[in-house]
Amino acid sequence: GRSTVAIITVQLADSITAADVLVLCERLQVQLARSDVAALACDTGRLTDPDVTMVDVLARLQLTARRGGCSMSVCRASTGLQELLLLVGLVDVVPIETPSPFEPGREAEQSEQTRIDEMGQPIDPPG
């Protein structure tokens, strides 16, 4: 039987490469094949310098998610990333989530999420 996962979260950082994108999409395809996934959330809060590579990453993840019958949204997108998506004409293709910080039930939703990968370095080492 297939397991059910409400949301898959992928954290993206500046250090992502073209090779990372291929691996990430392959892992996403595997996860989508194994379980019924409602949505993919791409957390871009660690991006300090969004560029065309990141736009490519988001476009490829969106395509992979769509092929797997899953929706995708970008959360914690900086103004720079939003402007870049607008500039290249992908703002309608790659939905940007803008939740209210006071949205009820947000913490409960986080606990249901499954992380398939973290790309890049942690912001602060623990301790």
C-alpha cells in the first residue's frame, strides 16, 4: 500500500548546483511514486542571492511535481526571488505562498511535513 504524506518540504540554498537539481528531482519522483502527496513546499528562506539557477531549480521541481500529480508552492520567497520569477515570466507557473504569520494551525501543519532533502549549508551550526 501507498502511504499518505500531506506535504513534502524541500529546503533550497544558494549553493545548489545543476547536478543537485537532477538528484532532487529524482528523489521527488521516488517519493511521489511511493506515497500520495498533496503538495510540495519549496522553502527558499535560506536564499541570500537568488539567480537564474534557482529559477531553473524551481521550474524543474514544479514540472516534476505536476507530472507526479502534486501541486507545488514556494514559501519564504524573498522580494528578489519574486522579482526574478516575474522577470522571466514564471510567476504564474511557480506559485508563491504568502501566509500570514498569525495563521492558525500553521505549527500543526509543519509537523505533518516530510523532508526529502536539504540543499546547501545550515544557517547556524547547532550549539
